[in-house]
Amino acid sequence: MIWQVYIIRCSDNSFYTGITTDIERRFRQHREGKGARYFRGRNPLEVIYLENGHTRSTAAKREAAIKGLSRAEKAVLAGLAFKETAP
């Protein structure tokens, strides 16, 4: 089975990283509130990054590596223009 690593941009402009074997099904689950608790209070807007071709083990390791990145690094990975706003 082929696993995917994904990043979703949320309504509060945060990023959520996860793994799945079916991105369409998983995104639908997140939208319907059947996915991760992270989406309580924030809505998933779009998949901004998708990486294919993993085993379950390599997908989990890659997910952990991506979760360790800064927000700016995740934006670069996803090919987004990133501009940090000053407080």
C-alpha cells in the first residue's frame, strides 16, 4: 500500500501535517469533523502539499520531520510565498 504525507492549510492560517493512503477520503473526513481533533475550531481549507510513494513507516518518519519544521519552512516546502508579520 502506498502512503502519502500531506499538509493542509486551515481557516486560522495554520498548517496541519498528516499521513494517509487516500487523500480525498482523509480531507473529507477532516472537513466532516471525523478526522483529527486539531480541526475542532478550525476548518481545513485546502491541501497545500502532497508527497507520494511512502511505506507506512517512511510516511510516519517524514510526517515527524515535517512537523519539526518551522512554519516558514513548511510554507517553502509547499511552494507558498511566506511573509512573517511582525507583532
